[in-house]
Amino acid sequence: MGIICEEAPSGRELHMTESEEAESGEDPVVAALTALSEVATSSGDDLISFNENLAALRNHHVRGLSWHQIISDVESPNPLPALTAIATNFARASGAFRRALAIGLRKEGMQVTEIAALFGVSRQRVSALIRPRRPGEDEQLVD
């Protein structure tokens, strides 16, 4: 079974406050799922480029260059910033989806312990996920 999502504008906020949700009428779980899908798509593209950079680094090293020479060379690709951005963005988007889903399930009447079992975490972790957040507390994607 696949997930179908509509295109959403890039740079979308990962989280909506309850007042923003009420104003927009958009389901926050759907919004978080869409944002996660966008990050997964862009991460897939970024990972292809990242893999090409890794291959170039490997080739430089196999040809006898030291790691210091490779990383110090301004023309040599440095995969570390891309890796950090990919991992950070995916972690933030997947965390936002988990949080939105936990809140959505709780609003539908599911018990915290049931959500915890479904997510494979403690009930304390679910309680932390569903606690109200202050505006601006959520993190943004890394460029």
C-alpha cells in the first residue's frame, strides 16, 4: 500500500500550533506527513550526489592521496556538510511526523500506553511528544 501526497510549497513549517491548525483547517498529521515526504524526496536526490562525492573521495584515496590532502583540497568534495544537513532534516521531519501522529492518535481517543506500544517507546516519551509546545519551539530545516 503506497502513500499518496499532494505537492506542498517548499520551506513549509514542520509544525503547526493548535491555533494555526484551527485557522487553516489542515490536519497536522497530513501536513507533517507531507513535509516528511518532501524531505525524503529531496534527501533521495541529495543522497545520490552524496554517494557520487563519496566515490570521488574513495578514488582519490585509492590513487594514493592522504585523507588530509583530499579533505584540504578545495576542489575535492567535502561530504560532511551534506551528510549533516540530510541527517538533520530527516530527523526533524520524522520527529515532527511522530509528534503529529501521536497527538492525532491521542485526539482520536487512543491511550498514551497504546500509542507507546505502537511507537515502541515508553509512555513517558509519548507524554513528552504530545505535551503542548510554545510558539517557535520547533526547529526548522537545515539548508
